[in-house]
Amino acid sequence: QVQLQESGPGLVKPSETLSLTCTVSGGSINTFYWSWIRQSPGKGLEWIAYIHSSGSTNYNPSLKSRVTISIDTSKNHFSLRLTSVTAADTAVYYCATGYSGTFGFWGQGILVTVSS
Amino acid sequence: DIVMTQTPLSSPVTLGQPASISCRSSQSLVYSDGNTYLSWLQQRPGQPPRLLLYKISNRMSGVPDRFSGSGAGTDFTLEISRVEAEDVGIYYCMQATQFPWTFGQGTKVEIK
């Protein structure tokens, strides 16, 4: 059973960079496509990006200019960087994965607040 | 982007009674491989979403058979045959046919 765990700072200042890591256990990171999804009261659930162990990526155009997703197969984790954050980026950030465009496995989520 | 529109946004239901949630997409969700990548997820209070159904009607392992999905093209439905207390939460449809993958705004199921 694949398990995912998000980690990173819960508070980021406006204009700075949000960095999160998702650690994968119980399965190989060389399987599946690995995604970041966020949930904010104002915008509901929003898919941010995915990455495959091959390095293949896909980004939501609404965030593409500010987002980088990366993967470290040796450490069994993948990461998210979101630059120039504003209060609108305050959300619970989830990492998730599954088969064929589904999200059968989710982390517990991490609340990131953007505030000075 | 494909817009996913759910109705109703709130559904008060009596225990043991059925519930139905509609999801409409702004474009057909049939992919070039013939599959329709429409999923339903349940989010209980304080929990991450949980995948219930994928490709319209396929139940994930462990999902009770009182949950069923139907539809085609742009119109889809999630039905709960007899609502139980543990079914309280917010239900989302999601499409993975076209990038960016998008979610419906959610339907809150609560007990009357």
C-alpha cells in the first residue's frame, strides 16, 4: 500500500518561495505519476502538476510560470516549488498518485499559510 | 480548461434513503483511447479526499456497493443507494481526460 507524507514549512512570507516535499513509502517511486494538488476555501481542489520518474512533467497553465516539480528517485521523494507566493496561495497542499489519471493514494495534506 | 459543474451543492438526506449527485463537464470526457476518465472522490471532515469510483463506474477496493456511478460523454451521476452516517462529507467529481485535470466544486452530503 503506497503511503505519502508531505513536509515543509507551514508559513511562508509573501513574495517568497513555497517548498514542499512528498515522501513515498510502501511502493516504488518508479511507478505512477506523482501529483501535487491544493485545496483552498476560495478555489476548491486544484491540480497543480505531475511528474514521472522518467522526468516527464505536466503543469497546470494557471500556475506554470511559478511552479517547478522535481523527483529524487534515490530518496523516494518528489518536491514542489512555488515562487512569488501571495495570500491566494494559502491552501492545504496534498501529494497524490494513482493509476491512469486517478488519485487512489493521498497524503494527509499540509496547510501552508502565506502571511508576513 | 474543462469546467466540472456539480448539482446540487448541498444534499440533506435521511439515513437509509438514497442520494444522487450530478456532474456535468463543459466538454466530452471521452479520451482518444475510448476511456472516459471521470472519477468520484469523497472527503470526510478533516480528511484528505478518498477515491470512490474511477472511469465512471469502477469502484475502488473497499468501497461499499451502495456507491455507484453512471453516465457518458458530459453527464455523470453518483448514487448512494442507502445513505449511512459515515457517508457524510463532500463529494467531488474529477476529470483526467484533458489537461489541466479539473475538479467539480463539491457537493456536501449531510444527514437531515
